[in-house]
Amino acid sequence: MFSPILPGIQSIADEMITLRRQLHAHPELGFEEFNTSRLVREKLQAWGYEVQHGIGGTGVVASLHCGKGPSIGLRADMDALPIQEESGRAWASQVAGKMHACGHDGHTAILLAAACELARRRSFAGTLHLFFQPAEEGHGGSGAKRMLDEGLFQRFPCDAIFALHNMPGMPLGSFGFRAGPFMASTDTITIRLHGTGGHGAMPQSAVDPVVTASALVMALQTIVSRNVSPLDVAVVTVGALLAGDAANVIPASAELRLTVRALKPDIRELLHLRIRQLAEQHAAAYGATAEITFEHGYPVLFNDDVITRQASLLAREYLGAANVQEDIPPLTGSEDFAYWLEQVPGCYFIVGNGDEEGGCMVHNPGYDFNDNALPLAASYWVRLVEYWLAPEHPPAAVAG
């Protein structure tokens, strides 16, 4: 009976699951993945890879050359989140206030398992680069961008690149693909409204930034509904309104903090424009002034059409058509792999983490990666590399 899990991966699955749980118990935040990075490079060196480290701070790149042919890259992220774990697992985080709440421990273990099997088989023609990236979560900056700024693809050129992410709520054993824009851009915008403070009993003598901010919150909600086509995706969320600390005092200022998402660069620009216009004009209407700060985050993640189609067809062959969604709806989350896809064509896809009752989404204190997904995803990585770097007939999109 056909099994989607390769025998070589099955033989090391328990070892890799133990490694994954070790990573989970000892999480490290972005650009602090010193122990994780050391463990990763020790494994890769033992398997015969050429290993470079310290790229982008704590990043690791491992290369395996097997004859002449194209080159591809597979990426895993390594960082944890500043969240106190409440999963109750035996391997729960041993570090207060830090946990692998997004499954990057699983992503790292998946790629290591694939790396072990690929080094053993060496049944491809070309160059394989494995990228273990720090700081995907953006705390302290983007690890992907920092690696790029240090000449990542000049040092390790790739014809195609790939990355995956687990997805709670999606059945175990299923994969999801989408060509074109798949993950949203993200920006953080801070609006500081300056008024004139005063006594709460004499509001006529003040310019109340709380009232101004309250009206602005409602006005901002019209941007998506009245400026963006219903056929496009956009999000403007006010996550914080900070003003004053006493019931009888009108503060001198108020602050709004927004997260803004879009799936098209032109929609992203439109949102920025309308937020600035509404903030400045609303403030003026109430006699206040607006100070606006834009913190530009990750760009839109754009999957190459041909490469994504080939990757999804391979998944259909591997998992069966019923377990592969080839046109999964786009996601309004963001991902710094988008920076790499601006320079090298590739595909970012999702892997089911299970849809069991009581499960929870990522970035939740109760989340844990599903270890049963590890051998499935690792087997796919092996098949993908051997397909893309096949000596007989490499894919036209890569072979050129």
C-alpha cells in the first residue's frame, strides 16, 4: 500500500519529533536563536553539508552540491514569540514568557529531517540550499530582509525558492497552494492627536483629543467599505486607543495604533493615503492636529504562477487530489518570505496542522505543532527537491 511518507523519513521520524520537542521546550526570540542555530548547524555538518552561519545575525545556510544543474532553496524559520505558554504539554516551554506559538520549531525540524534524507540519497543533479532564518515574527526587524541585505542570493543563488507554514484548522495530511498574491502586506500606523487639555467639568475650554480620536476610529472604518473595491482585500484595524488616566481630566493628546493589510501594492498605497487624509482632516475639524507615523512592514507575498502550479501538482501526486487545495483563499496574515519572493521566483504554501476539536490557532498560549505533520511535510520536501533537480528532465521553469 502506498504511503506518502518516505521510508527513510519514517526511520528518523521519532528522532526528529524528539528534536522538535527539544526546540519547543527551549524557545528563542528573533535574532536570539543562538542555541537553535548551533543545533541546526551541528546536524547539517554531520550530514555532509557546507554550512555557513551568522548570516542575518543567527541565520544558517547549508548547501549540498550534486553534479551540474539548477539550484533551489528551501527555507525554515526558527524564532519563537514573547508569549507565556499554557499548552500543558510535557515538552512545554521552559523559558518564562517565550514559546513556539507559531510552529517554527516544527518548520525547523521538518527541514532538518528532509536535509538528513536528501544527504543520504543524493539523488538529484544541481545545488540545494537550505535556509534557516531568524526573526520571521518581526520582533527587532525582519530576519529575511537582514539576510537579503547581507547578500543572501548573491552568495547562494537560487533558480527557485520554497517555504511552508503549518495551518491549524486545516486537516492533517492536506496542503494548500495559491498562485499570485497569497499573504498580505502589513504596516503599523500610529496617529497621535494633539489637542488642549483641561478640566473635565469645563470641556468648552479644551480641545478634546478623546472625542477626536473616537470620531476618527469610526471614520477609519469607512476606508475599506467606501474606497476599496469589494473584489479586493484590505484591512484597517485600530488595535489601541490610548488617552488619559483620570475621569475628570481631558488629556492633551490621544494615540491610535493601527494595523493595515492589503493584497495589492496599489491598495496598500491607497490605504496609506486615505488614513493620512482622514486623520489630518478629522483632527482639523475638531480643532486638533494629527501627527502620523508609518512603520512599513512586510510586502505582499507573491507566488510564481508556474512554480506554484508545479509544486501543487507534485503534492497531488504525493497526497492525492482530495488532500490538495490548489486555489486556497488568500490570507491577511503577513510573512517576510515575501522579501525573498521579490528577488527569486518561488512558492510559499501551507500544511495542515489538524482540525481536531479543541485545537487553536497560532499565536495562542495553548498552541502546539502537530508532530504527525512532520514526516509528511519532510517527505514532500525530499520529493520536491528530487523533482526540481531531476537529472533526466528538470522542470522547464527552472531549467530555462
